[in-house]
Amino acid sequence: MNGSHGRNERVSAARREVEARGETFYPGASRIHLAAFPPKERWDDWVELDSRSWPERREHRYMLVPTTCFNCESACGLLAYVDRDTLGVRKFEGNPEHPGSRGRNCAKGPATINQVTDPDRILYPLKRAGGRGEDRWTRVSWDEALDDIAARIRRAIVEERENQVMYHVGRPGEDGFTERVLAAWGVDGHNSHTNICSSGGRFGYAAWMGFDRPSPDHANARAILLVSSHLEAGHYFNPHAQRVIEAKANGAKLIVIDTRLSNTATHADYWLPSVPGSEAALLLSIARHLIETGRYDREFVRRWWNWEEYLREEHPQRERSFEVFEETLREIYAPYTFEFAAQESGIPSATLAEVAGVVAAAGTRFSTHTWRSAAAGNLGGWQVSRCLFLLNALLGAVATEGGVYPNAWNKFVPRPIYEPPHPKRWNEMTWPQEYPLAMNEMSFLLPHLLEERGGSLDVYFTRVYNPVWTNPNGFAWIEMLTDPQRIGLHVALTPTWSETAFFADYVLPMGLASERHDVHSYETHDAQWIGFRQPVLRAARERLGEKIRDTRDVNPGEVWEENEFWIELSWRIDPDGSLGIRKFFESKNEPGTKLGIDEYYAHIFDHSVPGLPERAAAQGLTPLQYMRRYGAFEIGRKIGALHEDAVAPSELEDATTDENGRVYTGAPPVRGPNAVPQPSPRAQDGRRAVGVAIGDRVVRGFPTPSGRLEFYSKTLAQWGWRKYAVPAYIESHVHPNHLDEDEMVLISTFRLPTQIHTRSANAKWLDEIAHTNPLWLHPRDAERLHAATGDLLRVTTETGYFVVRAWVTEGIRPGVVACSHHMGRWRLSDTGQRQLSATVRVRSQDRRWTMERTSTVRAYESSDPDTQRIWWNDVGVHQNLTFPVHPDPISGMHCWHQAVKVTKAEEGDVYGDIHVDTASAREVYRRWLSLTRSASAHSPDGTRRPYWMLRPLKPPADAFRLPQEPAEHA
Amino acid sequence: MQPAENEPAHPLWAKVIDQSRCIGCHACTTACKSENDVPLSVTRTYVKAVEVGTFPQARRAFGVTRCNQCSDAPCTTACPTGAMFRRPDGIVDFDKSICIGCKACMAACPYDAIFINPDDHSAEKCNFCAHRIDAGLEPACVVVCPVEALMVGDLNDPASRVAQIVNREPVTVRRPEKETRPKVFYKGAHQATLDPLAARRPEGGLYAWSTQPGGKAQVGSGHPGRPSSSAAALLAYDVSHKAPWDWRVSLYTLTKGVASGLYLAAYALCIAGTLSWSDPLWLYAAPACALLFLAITGAILISDLEHPERFYLLLTRPQMRSWLARGAFIIAFYGAALAVHLAAGFTGLGIFLHAFAPLAGALAIATAVYTGYLFAQAKARDLWQSPMLVPHLLAQSFMAGSAVLALLALWLAPAAVPSLLWMLAASSCAHLIFAGAEATLVHPTAHAHLALQEMYGKRFGPYAWAGVVLSAVALAAPWIGIAASAAALIALFCYEHAYVQAGQAVPLA
């Protein structure tokens, strides 16, 4: 590209020089003549000065190759600086071409280089040499591993045990590739981490608008209300922080509800450190204020809420007029006075009134967000997101500038080369009948379900997922993983050692951010973009004319990537195509041959990304070349209020309208290029839902059963939860009414900005900054316990205890303690990640488990001299082991908050000690299970689950039918 | 924006750190580590956190901390070779190839922004990513910051955002009283993050998400006792800070004291007539022994360098504002004078020493007291900014010199011993008066106050008190005899060690 500029000549990136050369100037925060990035026209061969030999001007030549961060879910752009002489990656900077992250990153972006060069990473496929958990390994070839795994999967499929194959994923970081692999195999074996993460948040949003995620337009808001800490946590940390701070600088007011002083709460104009679990009450008092004072958008509510359905279903005797509905609305929320909310939340009513005024004044420029936080902590936490969105729905701040959009409108999932049909057979182990409304798979119940229901898995993949460490009740996971009756073959796909990988049969190394292909899109703001992750050395070497066979050729050791792995594995499962699987992994260009990664992505970029082929052509590139060069593409911005878009007359042929105004059409579906998952009301008489009649127009509306925003969820009413059919406050399991006098609430979910769950312990710079998780304790509680910062405390849960140090702080509500969950990483021997893990001894007898530290992190010799400079010797405490499961009976979300007793450590207690009784954990599971309303008892139509709701893999409608015989455990 | 037509020949680089935007994500920290290949255990920039207030009116205040690119940079003044230097565009840069690793820059920096890189053993710090600025690129931290809280700009360009903020908005700098004229300006920073003594040091070796680095040379962050802020302020995160100078510097003050004091004590006895101008003690023993101690002093100084093999740079490319460089010359000249003295003695030209001794004596005094100026050049260390230090060092020199000379006299000139013991008593008395004044006078800054607390407190108190008690023993020299010599020498080392270490024990960042 830069032929005319010559090669290997050092030029300035400053504005005047760049513009004189006709190149692209990237302005930075300083808004001066210095550029934030080299001009993209020079990315092929950029000459930079060495920082180490400075002030001697030693030059290095780099090729700048974009990829995407693989740490949190924000998927920010990265630019790898590939040294043209050594063909190694020197560093990662941001990618200015990325519409979400705009060239900026959090600490984890630059630290990606630590992960790549981590001396402890797994470089070769390993097979277990001893018993599971004995931590003895032998190196095997990829061929051996693939053949073994493929044969087992093939057998399971042939013997119609296909649902004994399971793929359990953490945050996927990609849009749909692996789901389609499972679909191609006909396996309903997708298992996500979502129910320990965001199901609570999702359910509340889904109840309103069908879509299960919000896309707040923070940058343009007048007021921002966060029940979250998104200035420091994923979904979408860096992109959102940029826009929240931008809005604040423009005068927006920031309201943050968080019991704990987060970095986000620090920036709040109003920090509301409410009693854990009281969030919905607090939000409803604001809603009541809007309703009582008439400061809501009447026209929006009248047009878009399903109030008529509500009146018809719940108050058939009342007149079906909007005025009557308004009166009813006032009645419903009358009890939620500021005084009531103050009593529940501990926030003074005057403060609540002031905040309500700020919310009311924001009008349609009111952006809100919650994701995990309270929605993930409390029984009924899903009502938090629902009550939060109620404020938007009242103000009409839905799909407005500065308001909240449904995520799917700000997300673009380009339609791939193949879309295999979804599996036909329902998986009872992930979607049990007791949880018909569960937002996602009941993943964290797996050990209980397999044990209780005699289930087993033949092949179990954990993919960059670490349930032993992450999930509640980790010892039960060890019990499951070490039981050959339950798990036939456990394959851990992971770039780095994890507590779960220690219990695998195969550990297969998968690439990091710069070593794998993925395409993804996230709703960071009101726009649609796609990001591309790629093995940067592959891209660089191909650009230099080399031919690369597969990604293993360029990755360290024999580290592979999942895309190619799945294609290869699928071929070995169905080598002759007789199972009908292979056809989804074949080249279209050369039928009968294996689908290559270039063809796979070229197909997507050629056919499914509007505007990309034209943009690429303008630069003389193919769409794939464009994406390899720039890493991201913006399909559009200011997507706007799609629910108001008129349905085309051609789509309204043979249309009918139901009593709610929902319009169904007989016209064939229009398959656009955007395959973003959408809820889909079940077809009526062969007609599909296409829109909703609003006034005299038929518009797109929302993908809910009514087509409107569902203030009233008929689904909830029909499936046994009538009392929660409208946004309401549910007393949490840790509500003060349910706590013993000596109990406190433990908030265990909070993140630190520098770590990301189980993924970042292999980044030394991040470990150096953050490596422990003391228990936050208010001075008043500390005084009561006679504890000072650094003192050992014993925290006793329902099923065990852990021993941790105290951090006495003004940043937490009295009566509440908090402990960040990133820490407490461990290993069983010298195998593993050594920069942030302690070596432990694990023992069990009669399901009573103990974990003791035998040694902690220390300096060690390795290929990286820095490991000898490790100065910290604390790694924190693994608290999640002591938590039993708390499945919300409706959303299925694990309710993380714990009622605990905090005492001074007892004699013999040692820092990091863990004691757990998994038998009592099972009792807790049974207790929470008894709260459910099973489909077999409550299904209104003989199905397992409301068909319209989202499900990652969605079997055909007939698989939704409940079995004739009521299930044994229902 | 186009640069103005009449733009000055050089920009004047400055930074604005907008703490009202900072979200405490530490991206700047890791971007800097990445760009500049900074090893674990040291940092060019980091994000300090302080919890301010009481629930529910509390916040976590962040302070991005780094080199201030001072207009009057104490590090460049203190650097003996010019390895730390100020560029015409205002960037305080460094050249590792000529760094001898004396750590004078670290002792001088009031912000503790300089460290020795464990890889190459040379001093380094933030230099605004000069290698990027010269290539037309913003510094790495500016580029990475998610919330655009960091900006670089030209103070000479009124259109630059930095110049606008610096000139039109309420900004502040760290420790302006140090007269360094920093060019890193803070907007919206909480005082508890700017003042290293405003926040309380947490107990138990913990911070909110990390541990306090341990180790002998570690300087604890935050105030260990009564913080200077009356708003509740608790240090929640900080990084490792190490004291630049260890026991070798305390030992060097002693050996140098002996070297200079020997000559001065002998000279004083000659003038007083107690010692004959032709006494071997004066002609040979005292100067020879002084030369020996001077050589030991040199050896200690060189061994304290991170790059001992580069010590010659002190003499071949001295940066003459540096008292370390000046001291090297003073010591060299004094050594030469002692050699001349010895040569005169041996060649029977001792008679001319009458005329030469004032010059050698002056150099001995300079050798004894220049350390006072060297310490004063360590602008960071308030305890050392004492005008009494110069006479105090002279008193210590007489104390050390008379103690050693008394031992020599016992062998070579027993008649002079009583006078030397009285000299030892008098100088010990002077030393105790200076030390007492130092300890009891009200120090003007919280920093000096805390240093003194550390000196006589748990950490260095055993040394300081041993120094005081043994000095009192030396005061009794005329009565207890020659044993006082040993007491005096040990006393001086102990006292100096406490003084040198306590001076560095106060957090600066």
C-alpha cells in the first residue's frame, strides 16, 4: 500500500507532516499536533524509536496488526506492534479504527503482552497421566487428542446420546460460531456461565422488551442512573466509561446505587449506598414520584405499554381506557413512598426525593444500566433491572438520544456461511423443568442435577471457563469432575492453567487475543459495529507473502485456535459426511474439502456486512483484507428507534391482528444480513409475528408476545407467578427480615478494574497492581469485632467458612461486608500459573472438604527475568468455594449475596483456610429448588418453556412439549 | 488547529492530569510499563488511591503520580554527570549510558519519581515518552486513557488544551514549596492525594486490593501516625518506594569525618603548641592515616554506585552544580594535599608545611562539611535542609579525628593524648548540642517532623539513642581515657545511620 512512500524510513506522525503526505492524522486527547497513532497508511511498515536505548535513536520497524482484546467482554480494539525483523509482538496499543473503544483501553489491553509471553502458559496438548486431579500430564499430539475426542462424540451421536456432549463456556467473546458447531452436531449441549453472571439483569429487560440487554446512550444523557460499576467492570467498562465521563463533562448528573464505594460510585453526583436487596424498592419510589407528579411521558406510555392487555387480563371489570390504567398505575405503586424506600434502603427520603427530581428532569435523555450487581446478588434480583427499565419506560427514554436502546439494535451479527438447524432433543440437564423461565442454562446446578438425576456426560468441554473456581460450591464440581460415572471425558480448552483444568483429561491450549479468530459485536453505544480478532502473526506473515497452513504455524508452541479446532474435530466426527455434520464444515469454493478460516470469514465479510465491500474496494482491498488491516467496521451509527419503523406493505400480505394489536403475517420471512439473536413469539396459524398496530400504523415494535413494551408480563402470570406480573419489589434472601441478629450480608461479586475473573492472573503487571481481596468492613463493625485492618477474620456461610484479612473502610455500609472475587487462585503442585496462585492441599472426608495453603506466591526463575522480581506473596482467598447454590426460582440466576457470620479467627485458623460441607450445600440446593414452580405443574400449554423467550440453542417447537409422563423430579 | 505562525523555536511541554475524569483504572500504569519496558517492582507512573470521608459521604480519590518535569529540576542539579538533564523543550530526560547510579537524583526528587531500573542499574523515570514526542506521537499514557484524563501540551501555544486549562482553570501542582516549578498540573485533585502525608497508612501491611511492599529499604507510604488532613483520609493504594541511600552513606560520613578530622585535630594541636611541627604524628602518621581513610571513603562511595565501573565519569564529565561532583573534586584535592604533605614530610621539607597547612586544612574542612551541601541538595529530605548541618559536620569531624588521633598519639606522642581527649570531649559536647537542637527545635514541615519521629522512634531509635548515649560517653574522655575513642566512633556511625535513614523514611509520593 505504501509503495510510494518507500520502506523503512522514519517519518513524523505529527499533524502537519502527516497531512502534507496526504495520510490520516489520529488526534488524541491532547488535541494538539501530536498524533495518538501512526497514520494507517503507514501501518505496514512503521518506524519507531526504541524507548530503552533512548536518547540514542535506535529504530525499529513494525507492522501494526489489529486484533481484539480477549479479557473482559467489552472486546476493545488492540493494535499489535509486530516487529518486522523478529516477527514477534513488541506491544499492544489500542485500535483507533475501533468504534467502541476508539483507540483507548483499560489496564488489561496493554497487559495482553504479559499473557502472550507468560512463562507458565500451556504450549502443547496435554493428556492426564495419573488420576484426575493428580496433576500429572504427558504431552500428546493434536491428532491423538482429536481422534480420541471425535470418536467418543461420534459414538454418542450415533447412539443417540448426543446430549451427553456438553460445551461449557465462560464469556464467549464471539458471536455464535460454537453454537453453530453444536447445532451442526445436533447437540443441545450448550452450557453458558450466564446464570452465575447476568441472568438476573437479563430477565428484567427481557420481560419488558423481549431483548435481554440494554444499550444505554450514556454520552448524550442528561442523567445517568447506574445500578452497576461500569466505570470499572466489563459489559462495557472502557467504552461505557468513556461515554459516561464525556456526559458528566457535559453536565449530566450521575446517580449510582451501590452498597459499596466503587470507582463508579466515587464519580457519582449521588451515591446511594442502599441496603443490599432494596434496590427495586428504591427504584419504585422514584417511579412512584414520576407517576404521582405526572412527570412521565403519557403519550409514550399510552402508545407503547401493553396496558390494555394488563387491564383485560388483570382487571376485566374495569373500563379499558388509558385514564383508568393511569389510575391503576397510581394504585399499584402508591405503597412505594420515599419513606418506605428509605426504610428499606437506608437512604434518607430527602435524598431519594432529590434524586427523583433529577430523574424526572432528564426526560428522554435518561440512560440507565444494570448488569450483574444487585440483579445477580438477590433473590428476585431480576426485578431490579425491570424496575430500572420501568423508569425509562415511564420517561419515554427508550431508543432516544441519551436514553436506552434494546441491545439487538446496536449489535450486528453478520450472517455466516452456514446456519445449521438447531438440535431436536431437549437437554434436561441444562434446561430442567423446574426452571421453565430460566434466562439461560442452569449451569451452576450441574453437579447437583447429575447426582440427583443420575445423569452423566460422555464428553464435557470447558472452554476458557473455570467452574471449580468461579462457580459457587466448587468442591461439588471437583466431586463431579473426579467421578468417572458422571464425566466420561473432560476436555479443557484454555490458554492458561485453571483450577478446572487440573481435573481435565485433556488440556488443549487455545490462543489468546492475538492468536485466534473471532468476530463479534457489542452494544457499546447507539451504533452497529463488528470487531475482528485475529492471530496477528498469521496476518503479518501472510501480508509478507508467507503461506500459513493453520494458526498453529504462527502461535507459540502448538497453541491453536478454536475455530480451526472445531472444524477439524467436526470432520473427524463425521469423516465421510454420513452423519450430515461434515457438510457444515466444507468449503463452498472447493466442495468436498475442509472449510478454511479465510473462506469462512471472507464469506461473512463479502456477503453479510453492509457497506464493507464498498469501503474495502475503495482502498483496493477485499473485505477480508480490509478487516485484517483495520480490525473493525462500523455498519451504522444513530440507529434510532427501530420499534417505530413501519412494516413494509409487502410483509403485510395475508396478515392478521390479535386482540393486543400484534400483527402476524403469512409473508415469507425476510432474511437480512444481521443474524443477531432475537426472541420470537410463536407463529400463530402458520403466520409469524411481524409488527404491532400502533394507532393507524403497523410498526416493528418489540419482539415480545404483545409486540409492545410489557409492563405486564402475561408470561409470568401464566407460568405461576401472577403476583410478579408487573414490576414489583421482592424481598431478597438477605433482607434484614431474613437475617439472624449476628448475621451480615457478604457482597462477593465485585470486580477490580485491573483483573478479570479467571482470565488475567497470567498478566504480571495486573497482578502487581492487584493481588489480594481483604474483607471490607465498616469501622463500626470492626469496632464490634475488635478487628483492625490486617486482622484475620473467619467468615462463616451456610456450608462452611473461609479465613480472610480485614480491610476497615468507610466505603461500605455498616452491617455489610464485601470481598472481591478475583482472588484466591490456587494450584495443586508446581503445575500452573505461578504469578498469582498459592499451592494448596485439598482434603475431603465424607463430603467435608478442607483447603490449606502449603506455600504462596514467590519469586521464581523463568524465561522472564521479571518473575524473579515478584515481590507480593499474597494472592487473596477463594471465597466462592464456601457458597452453596442459590438459584432464583424464576430467572434461574444464582443469587450471590450470602448471609454470613463474621468473627475473629479462631485458634488454629490460618489465612486462606477453607472448610466446606458439600452435603449441607446439597440441602441448600434442595431448599431453593423447593421455591420453584415447575413447568409440569404450571405450564399453561403443556410446554417446557415459553417458546418466545431467548434460548442460545432453540430446538424446534415440538421439542418444547413436556414429556407425557410427568418427570420424576418435577 | 494550525500552529501559530510566530511559534517559538521550542515548545514547552507540560501535562494536565484531570483527576475529575480519572476512573482509577491503571491503564496509564500498564501502558507505560509496556511502552518503556519497565520491570516489576518499579514504576514510572501509577495511580494512587485514597479513601476520603466517612460513610456515606465518602469517595475514593485518585492521584496519577509521576515525574513533574520540573522547570527547576533538583534531579538535574544533583546529578554529577549530567545523565539527568533538561531539554530545551522542558522535558527532563535522562541518558542511561552516563548514569553512574549514585542515586543523588533520587535523593533530590521531592516526588520520589525516579528509580533504579533493576535490569540496567541506571536511574530512570517518566520523560513524557520523549521518544514518541520526537516522532510526533503523544505519550503512551495519554493515548491509552479511556476517559482522556491525561493531556500533553505546549505551554507556549495558547491554543493547546493544556495551556488553556493551566491558564484558565483551577489547577494545582505537587509540593510547590519545593520551588521546583512542576510542569505536571492537576485539575480536580484531592489534597489527600497530592500531599503524601495527608492520608493515613493502613495497618497490617495491606492496601485495599494489594499488599504494602516489604523489605528493608522500603519507605512506607501514607502517614503512620497523625495525617496532615483533618478530613478522614486512608491510603488505599500505593506502590513500592525505596530509600536511595543505605548504610554505606552513613559509613562514608564517618570515614570522611575521620579523614578530615585527623588532619584538623593534628593541625590544631600544632597551632596550640601541644604538638611539635616536626612530630612524626604531624609529619607522617596523621596525614597517612587521613589518606587511608580518604581511600576507604572513596571505596565506599564507589561501592555504593550502581555502576561502580563508571565512577571515573565523575571526574571526566562532571556536572559542576552537583555537590556530588564538587565533593569528588574536594576529596581529590584534599587527597592530593595530603600526598603533598606526606611528600614534604618524607623529603625533609616539613618546614614548608607551616605555609601549606592552611590550604590543606581548608580542604579538610571542605571535605568535612561539603556533605552538608550535598544533603541539602537532596531537596526531598526536609530533615537534611538544616543550616546547622555544616557546623555539625565540622564538630563530628573533630570528634572522629580526635578519637583516631588519640589512638595514634598513644603510640607516637603520648604527651598529646590528654589534649586530644579534651578535644574529643569538647567536640562530643558540640555534637550533642547540635543533635539536641536538631531533636528539640520545632521543625517547619510535617515531613521533617515525621523524619525526626522516625529517627527517635521505633524504627531508627535504637541507632539514634545509641549514638546519643555513646556520645555522652565520649564526652567523658578526659576521665575515662582512650576507651572514649571507640565510643565516639561507634556513636558517630549510629547517629549518622539514624539521621541518614530517617531523612529518607518519609513518604514523598
